[in-house]
Amino acid sequence: MRIAACIKRVPITGGRILLTDDARAINTQHLGFTISPHEECGVEEAVRLIEANKGDSVVLTLGPSEAVEQLRDAMALGIDRAIHLQTDGQEWDAEATAGALLEAIRADESANGPFDIIFFGNESADSGGFQVGIRVAYGLGRPCVTGLKKVTLEGSQVRCEQQVEGGRDVYVVPLPAVLTVKEGLNLPRYPSVPGKMRARSKPVAVVTPSRPAPRLELVKLAVPAGQGRRAESLGSGAAAAQAVVEMLQKAGVL
Amino acid sequence: MSVLVLMEDGGPSRQTLTLARKFGEPRSVRIDAILPFAPDALATALAQAADELDASAVFAAGTERGNEVMARLAARMDLPFAANCIAAAPGDPVEVTRLRWGGSLLEEARLHSPRPLITVAPHTVAADDGSVPPEVDLHHPHDRDLTVRVSDHVEPSSAGVSLAAAKVIVSGGRGVGSKEGFAIIEELAALLGAAVGCSRAVTSAGWRPHTDQVGQTGTKVAPEVYIACGISGATQHMAGLKGAKRIVAINSDPQAPLMLNADYTVTGDLKEIVPAISAEIRKRR
Ligand SMILES: Cc1cc2nc3c(=O)[nH]c(=O)nc-3n(C[C@H](O)[C@H](O)[C@H](O)COP(=O)(O)OP(=O)(O)OC[C@H]3O[C@@H](n4cnc5c(N)ncnc54)[C@H](O)[C@@H]3O)c2cc1C
């Protein structure tokens, strides 16, 4: 079995988002980075499927040279190897990202055979385009099911549960398939120390696609105005309980 | 000039019409036009309808389904797609403002496209009170577009108050300290008839199921009162709280972002404060 997981490196923004002077990016000078949560679940699912069925697992990302950290993180969880579509740090729009990933996936498949499942996050945490996995699936001519909270192999098919209002909708599609997933699909493991050690020597293939002119072109970013909440103190410690209860009564919930 | 709108029941589609009308006279396709839901078939039907109408643009609400169908349409038509917009001005290029980071950041962007494909972020635009646009006739779906379709439905497993619909939520963060620590959170929630929520630090640690997580990659909530206990207030957590009417923060750190972005604050150890609130409620009964 062959499984791929596509991930994105995103900053851990903390309590407040600061922008660069030209307002075209988040100021990440003092920030750490991570794999965004939806995709981390895609990685975990890929690792579990290969543990259960044997085979080859690959993690792909399009991002700056530093994104190799997130590739190593994925390999520390158990992915076998990585393909890094390296950029110069400029933003790529979702359409261009999908185009480059499609090409890289095709190249790997022509050498090693088709992936049974390619995992994506339902949407990236930062730019939230809701489309990369769907575009890649269309390019490959494969079924794509989105927003998944549960994935179960059933022979040559995969049963997928998608969260909707009032429960979950079920889809059953043939493999090979592209699945976009959400956090809650599984509980990703913490990387083990030996896992991290092994990840250091796992192969990372680097390709450098050229960036087409974006058709969804970022002009500038802005932090939305706060909601103007007043932060009225009700006191401190257990002594504040009375004031809290009075506030709840006034709010009509008690 | 016509503009094609994918319509669902409810507010977000009415809000979508407000922006769509700037691009032409709306005609509609209902999201339940093909049942059971089959997103590829809908996308193909929209593509055909857009061509036949020579639609200037295609709009949908930025719901899960709206975004999904629009992305499939974009792939078929080989066009860019701007998801979760809160403003859009016709022109070449089209100027849009869209949500990033689940609404924690706004992006101004130019959409270079002969046929703009746009979804409108729910609850960011006033609803349109004009008439419901006429529906267009759809072609019969092709079998190859029915591979992906809903074949079954599973009812929600968790009993109790659902997070999305809860009037009151008592939510715990890393400050609660452990899985067992949630006993005091659950106790207060039970007294208030509230749902229990939590931060991602808590779900990642395995203390609570992901269905309890509030935030960008959890549930967006809209209670009358949200009581946040030992939660710092990271932007991704706050992204789930935009609809909360009143936020109460209980935190030992008065400078925690949530303490600065709440309506009411209590400073101190939640392990003392939360049981004291429960005791005070009992006393008054
Ligand atoms: C892409 C992305 C998406 C994310 N999505 C989400 C999401 O959907 N939801 C979410 O919640 N997070 C999300 N996160 C994670 C988020 O960035 C934070 O890491 C997380 O919200 C922190 O959880 P916390 O506030 O419980 O923990 P911390 O940030 O560690 O805060 C703990 C707080 O508890 C207080 N405290 C400690 N002990 C006590 C005590 N005894 N009494 C009172 N107060 C105490 C501390 O002062 C502190 O403020 C996401 C992150 C990323 C990168």
C-alpha cells in the first residue's frame, strides 16, 4: 500500500497576530512553526495505515527551505520519506500550490506506482482556501471526499465519515482516492526520541517548482478590529464567586 | 448579466445574495437539487449552468458544502476561487476581502478571473431581503460524477448539550491540569445546564475528546455565556468565540490574552474559584 500526506508549515501565532511593515505577511520573527492540525491528523492516519498494511508512506510540502522541519516532524511520527517543493518564501496561492503538488505526485507515481490514498487537510490553517486537495484529486481523476472525521479501509474501497450538522454523512469510494481530513480524525501520537533520531536520516527529495503569477493575488493583510469587550473584573479568588453568580443571574442563564 | 448562486436554506445564503447582486441578476441552483448530496455532480451542473447563462460570476455561502462544491467547480473550470469573502467589488481584477486564520486575519486580494468564483463567509455580511432568485434547470447527472455521494448517515454519538447549540459553556484549558481536573468543570456545567468545552491543549493531551474543542479547528460556538477556565486565549481559540455574547475568563495570569479580551474576569486559581462558584449556586437554591 502507498499513502501520501500533504502538509503545510504555519506559524504558532499565540495571543496576538503581528504583521510585517508592508502588511503582506505575519511577522514571524519570534514565532515557532508547526504542521497545521488538520494535516497532522492526515500524517497520523497515513502512519497507522502503513503500520497495519505495510508499504510506503510519503509526506509532501510546498514551502520555504525551513519547512524541512515539518517534514522531519512528520517522519518522526513514522512517515518513510519526504518530498519538499521548495519555494523562496513567497506565498503561493492555492491554485498554484495544487498545480505544483499534482506535478510532484505524478512524478513520484510514475516511478513508484499510484498512491492508494493521498491525505490533505480540509483547509490550510493560515490561508484557508478550501481547495488544494480537491484540485489535485480532479487533476488525477480520482474521487475526493472532504472534511473527514473517520476513515476505514474496506478492501479496495474506503468508508469515510464527514461531519455535518446533526451527525455524520457517510461516503464509500473506490481506491485510489484523495481524502481531506479535519482535526479529530484521530489523536496524533507524540514523536518518540528514537522516532526523531530515525527522521534525521530519512530521505528528503527536493524539487524547486517555479511560481506562476497568482490569480488570487494577496495585496495586504489586516488584523480585524477587536470586539470591544470590557474586561470588567469580578474580583479575585474564591471570594469572586458571589459576583460571578450575580452576573450569571443578570445574564438570565441561572 | 446573470450571476449564478448556489443556494442553501438559512442565513448564509441570504447573506451571499447581498454580494452576488453586485455582479448581476441572480439565478440559483439549490444545493439539494441533486440528492443524495453528490458534490461532483453539483459542480458539473453548476459549470454547465454558468456556461449556458454566460454567468458573470458564481457565488455560494462559505459553508463546508458551499466551499467544497465551489472548489470542485474551480477545478473543472480551471479558474481561481476565493473562499470566505466578506466583501467583493466587480472589476478586472475583482477586489475581494477574505478571512484567513478562521477569521483572525483579513486579506485584501485581487481575483484575476474571467468568471470570479466566490464564497461568502457566514455571518459577516448583512442578509439580502430581495426576492429568492429563480432556479435554473439542471442536466441529469452523469454516472462518473456520482462516485462521491452520501450513502448513509450516522447520528451524533455524544449525549448531552451540543457545543454548537449550547446557551452556556464551561470550558477548560491546560490550566485545569489533568483529565481528572475536569470534574470541577463538569460539576459547574451540570449546575448551569451547560456544555463542557476545552482548548486544543486539552484535546492534544487526551484529557477530552476533540468534539469538546472550541476554536478554529474545533467548534465555533455562540452561547449567551462562555466561561473560560485556565485558557490563555490564543488567536485560534478566540476564532471560535466570535459569536459568544459574554465571555468570563478565570485565569491566574491577569495578562493572559483571554483576560484582556473577556467581558468579565476573575483572577486566581481556577481550582479554588470554580468549586466556589458551584457552591454559591447550590447555596442559592
Ligand atoms: C493552526 C492552529 C489551529 C489551532 N486551533 C485551535 C483550536 O481550535 N482551539 C484551541 O483552543 N486551540 C487551537 N490551537 C492551539 C492554540 O494556539 C493554543 O496552543 C491553545 O489554545 C492553548 O491552550 P490553553 O489556553 O489551554 O493552554 P495555554 O496556552 O498553556 O494556557 C493555559 C492558561 O491557563 C492558565 N492557568 C494555569 N494554571 C491555572 C490555574 N490553576 N488557575 C487558573 N488559570 C491557570 C495560565 O495562566 C494560561 O493562561 C491551534 C493552533 C494552531 C497553530
